[in-house]
Amino acid sequence: MFITGPAVIRQVTGEVITAEQLGGARVQATASGVVHFIAENDLDAIKICKRLLSFLPSNNLEDAPRGEADKRHMHDSSLNEVLPDEPKLPYDMREIITRIVDRGDFLEVHKEFARNLLVGFGRLVGRTVGIIANQPAVLAGALDINASDKAARFIRFCNCFNIPLITLVDVPGFLPASTRNIAASSATAPSCCSPIRRPPCPRLRW
């Protein structure tokens, strides 16, 4: 998927690039964020679809399907040992997410895009929840435009289906750089961040 194909680019700029390099699934998953999931084959794609649909209601007027409640994570003392004693040391936020959701079942969305922010679905005491979390293991969890856009899109999706949100926040601020500061002050950045400030769907703060 691309706007200008390899032949036109080669003719105009002289750059030689393949269709896969220009607009393949991997590029769209990591660079543009258009692709949310990548499957290895048809069977894997069906498996991903089934897992995703298991978290979602049939339409926006119904509640998401409930799973069997799992309360074992409420007494997980190992959570006290996940965070490093040194605040500047990185850690993987997925370790926390998988310990607080039912049966450690976390379906990450947009896994390859804006990896400094995690979004996805899980269940809490049987109820579907959307999860948004900074990822300290990547860029120290700092926010940038892509991460803000990723979060905003996910929040809007959850709002469509009345799915509550859990936010896990460990963020040092906005990623500093001259180009990012210019982008952050443009009209696009506030529009990406506004759903984070005022999400219309219910939020569960952990």
C-alpha cells in the first residue's frame, strides 16, 4: 500500500525501492501505523481475529462478552519486585500488565508501531478493559507524536464500544528534539492528545 509506486519514485528521484520495502505489511506496521496486526499465514490471521473478537461486543449497543473472573492476580506480591530500585533503569511494562489482567491474557494492538507506548485488550475480573501504558524499556517511555496518535486512536475505538480504560503511567515527559518540538506545537499534536486528556469512555486508574 502506497501513494506513489516504486516505478514513479525511480523515475522522479532515481531511488530504487521494491513495493514491499515501500508499502509492505512490515513497513505499514512499524512506520505508518496503518497495520495493527501481522499474521504469519491464513490460519494465524484467523486465530488473531478470533482472539480480538473475543474481547469485543457484537455492536456498540451491547456489552463486551464477559469471561470467567480470575482473582489470583489480586494477591500477587511479586508485583512489588517488578519496578527497579533505581528510577532511571528501564523495565518492561508488559510484565506488569500480564500480572494484573486475568490469566495473563493481554492482546497487544499496534505492537510494532510507537513501541514507547503499549495499547491493547485484557480482562479484569472477567470484564474487557482497554489498557494504555508507557513502555519504559523503549525511549524511557517518553511520549512523541506517534505514541500520542496511537493512544488517541485506541481511546476512540474503546469509546465506540464503551470499553473501560486502565492507564499505567510512568512517563518522563515529551521526547525532546527540535523537530519534535516543532511538530508538537503544530495543530496536529493537540488533536492527537485531546482524547487522552478527556476520554469520553470510563477510565479505571491502577
